[in-house]
Amino acid sequence: MSSDHTPIDHRRAVVIGAGPGLGAGVARRFAREGFSVTLVARTQETLDAVAGELRAAGATVDTVTADAGDPAAFRAALEGLAEEAAPGVVVYNVGLVVSDGLLTSDEAHLVHALTVDVVGALTAAQVLTPAMREAGRGTFLVTGGGPALYPDPEHGTLTIGKSALRAAVTVLHEELAGDGVHVASVTVVGVIAPGTALDPDVLAEEYWRLHAQPHGEWAVDVVVDGR
């Protein structure tokens, strides 16, 4: 998709991986600030539940079904949602959280896991940050994970996926900051659950803070350790 003349809506946030937990919390936080929200998830059932809650609270919401594990279809879906106007904020909140081992997982599983954890985020950046660069302003955030800091043999693919994602965010931050685009991650260490230090609404505040940071104070990563 060419971004030469792509308009951008700085009051629109796209949340990729908009499930009932953290994704919904991030969507609620930006909607509270008056953003329209585009929710992206694999199934319409998931989207309808989150969208219904947000609309009941007065938010402007639209939905897109897309699977980060299907690269070509995922790219096409993201290009479609940005046809009329690209979003000013993108949150990639996707990860394949399964118990597996690096010595026992077959090639298909390894490729699928890295596609979901890393390639999907890079695809989203390739499709949705060019309009931000053109506008000289934008925010691209991802959800990192504790295994990037504390490798976990029982979650082998998540460990290498979140480690690679963390490195990718650092590279993208360096590449895009000069053009006014803030790329950063929120690294969540522990299990996300309501009523804990890793409550989705508590974590969502970190995403908002990153978006609202003045340019000269941009962080590349915020670690929230709930252990």
C-alpha cells in the first residue's frame, strides 16, 4: 500500500488483539480520551463482546477480523482498515501463549509462533506507520512479555518471540523517532488478571502514558513486573 497521500486520523486507535483482557482495557483507556477505536481480533464473536461494552459506554467503535498467523490475509485486512484514514495510534497486543519446548516443537509450530509473535507486529508497522511518518506524528505500541527478560524453557516459542519483538521495537524506535513516530513496548512480567498489579486497566495506563509522553522524553520500553 502506498502512503503517499494516505490521510491520517490522529484521534483513532487501532487495537490488534482486542480480547476481553488487556486489549479491552487499552481500548477502554483510549476511548475514555475521546478516541474512536478499531478493534482487530481473529473472531467476530470476540469483537462483538468487546465492542458492545465500549459502545454501551459511549465509544465510537468499529471492528475488523484478522489473524496474525495468516500473513497475507493479515496484511490485506490492515490495508483495508487504513484505506479511508490511517490510525494515529496502533497497539499490537498479540502473542501465542502456549506451553512448548524448543527441542520438541516441529517446524510448522515454530514458524507459526514467530509469525504471530513477531512477523505480525512488523507487518502492522510496515502497513500503518508510513502515514504516521508522512504526518510527522504517531504512536506504535506493542505488548512485550516477561520471557524476553526471564527466558522460560516451558514457554520456548514465547521466549524467543518476545525476545525478538523487544529487539524489533528497539530498532523501529531508532528508525522512526526522528520522523515523529513513537515506537515502544510495555513488557508485562506475570499473569494478567483483574484485581492484581497486572489488572488490564492498570496496565492500560502505561500505554496511555507512552502515547502522551513528550517527544524529548520518549521511552522505548516500560516494564511492569507483577510477580
